[in-house]
Amino acid sequence: NKNNQDLMHVSKRWVRRKHPVIALSAVFFVFLGSWMLIMSQLQFGTSVDPLSMMLEQENPTGRITTSTTTTVTAGITKTASQQQQLQLISPPRSLAAPLIRGGATYSIPLPLPKQKISVVLMNYSRPRMIRESSMMRTLLSHPNIDEVLLLHANPKTAFEFVHPKVQNIDAIEHNNEMGLSLRFYFCQLAKNEWVLHLDDDMEFTTEALNEMIIEFDRNTKRIVGKFGRDLSPGNSFNGYSSQNRHKSTEVVLTKLMVMERDICSSFFEYAHLVWNDVILHNGEGPLWNGEDIFMSLVANHVYGKPKDGSKFNNYAMDWLNVWQADDSLKDYDNGKYDISGGMTGIQFWNWKWWQTLLKRNRHYSYRGRLWQIARDRLKELGSKR
């Protein structure tokens, strides 16, 4: 009995000492068993919705894969009628497959409109962006784009971009007279009724461009783009906010947007409302800074109130896959030639960073002031009709 008691005492000490090891081992074996059970279910007959798999399986070009006609359900053979149904709902290869924003997570194939598009692009201080980023490759390879008006506005950065779709335009003298409104002046000379405006530091996928074009085709009496802005009354920049808006928006930035060619003429028709006291004598930055704000407000004025009950006609697609080209393609730093300052990060110890911050704040305040004045005067003009 004494030997048995000694043995039980030693056993209890061993269990107390090894308790954590026993517990961890038990947990490990539970997870191992669960994993083996899940794998066995996947291997022997758990079905997968074939439509979801077909829609979610995309090839590297961004189009929906349509060549797979074999069974897609693990361990289950589909009938001939079911496989035929899959073939009928598979889109043809000629259709683009843009990502449509909504509850679904898969791509919905929609046809691109037949309308051809002209592009207006200004070259002033960042020629390497145009030559070396992916922007021009994406534009020139797109089937809807058959004209790029490349406006060379600076004699120090002018170059010739050789491509059948590109028209190199000497716009130096025009730039001296009209500044950033240059883009809307030459927009009037585009051969196509739809015109895409963008800045030289933008990059984007073909799918993003497809989706923006398709959205614009639904209603061309508005401006559609990636970056939307609304006034935020009460902030320290006269209401101007750099926060991106979602869908219905008052202003769309020229960083990337599409519009009708004819509305460009309206820009100059109403320019006198803000030209003398705001643009010419109290402007901030290059001449006609804030041209995108004024263009959007004019478009709202010309097109009238939206018929669908939205607050604004213009449309911001903030979910599009668009990004800014790498700063290494700039030939300067600290946002020296960037209109809005080109701030990156926080560098309290750097005097140039503080200069950039002040430049950005002045830029925002000016844009807010221009916005309020232009909106009020257009509204007053409309009330007199």
C-alpha cells in the first residue's frame, strides 16, 4: 500500500507539472481532427455553385473566362442541360468586364459604347510622367480612344510623342493667355463628342477606364470622374474639402473625368462671372487655378437639376482603381511645381515642408472662395432668366 501511495503521489506531481503540455496537445488534436474533417468533405462531394465560380474566375486580361465548359463542381457530374445553361450565360470574349460597384463581389460583363473618345492632356512640368508611366499605354491601347491632344504648354519640357493617335500641339502662347483653362479651349477642337480630361500623374487600369465610360454613357448630360468634391461649410478653407465624394457630387476634378465636348464652350461663355475680380486679380497659383470647379458648376447650371432626384448631376466613382504615378518620375521634389503643394508625410523639422503646407492651405482657401462666388453668381444668373 505504501508503494501504491508513493506511486500515486509521483503521478499527481507529474500531471500537475505537465498540465499545460497535455492541454496544448489536446487542443492541437482537436484542430487536426477538424481540419481533416473539412478536407474530407471538400474531397468527397461538397458542391460549389458553378455560376459563382465562373463569374469570379477572371483571366489576366481582366475579361471573364468563357472557355471552361467542363464540370466545376467537385465530385459531382453535371448533366448536359446544366452545362449548356452555363454556356448560354457566359459572355462573349468581345465584351469588357468592368467591376460594377454594388453588393456582388464579382465582375459583371457589360458592352462598351460605340462612341469614340478624345483625350486632352497637358504637359507642363512633368514630361517623364507622360513618357514613362503606364498612363499613355493604357490610353493608347483602349479601343474607344482614337485621339489624344497633347498640349505642350512649357518650352522647357516640350517634346514630341510619336504615335498615330497623338497630336502634339504647341500651346505655349495659349498657356500664357489662358492658363489652366487651356484644356477646355482645345477641348472644343476635339474631333469626338466625348472628351476625357486627365492630369499627367494619373495611372489606372483598363477596367477602371471601361467602367467610367460605361457609366457616362448612361447619362451624358453631366461630368463623370474618379474624384468628387463637395463644399463643407464652416471649415478653415472657405468650405473647400479634399475628401473624395461618393457618386452624386457637385464638382468633379480634372485629374480624371469625361464630359461632352460642347459643354467646354460653356466654360468661356460664363467665365466673365469670375474672371476680373477672382481669377485675374485675386487668384492663387497659375492662371485659372480652380478651372475644374468652375467647369463643374457651369455644367450643373447648363444641364439643370437631375431628373432622378439626386442633389447634383455630376458623378464621382471613388472606387475606381486609379492611383498617382511614382514621384520618382518628377524632376523636382517638395512639390515645387505642384499646384496644390504636393505634400507627402509630416516633416516638422523641414522648412521646405512648412512652405509646402502653407502653399497647400492657400490653394484650398482660394478654391473654396472661388467655389462660393461662382456658385452664387450662377444661381443669381439663373434666377434672372
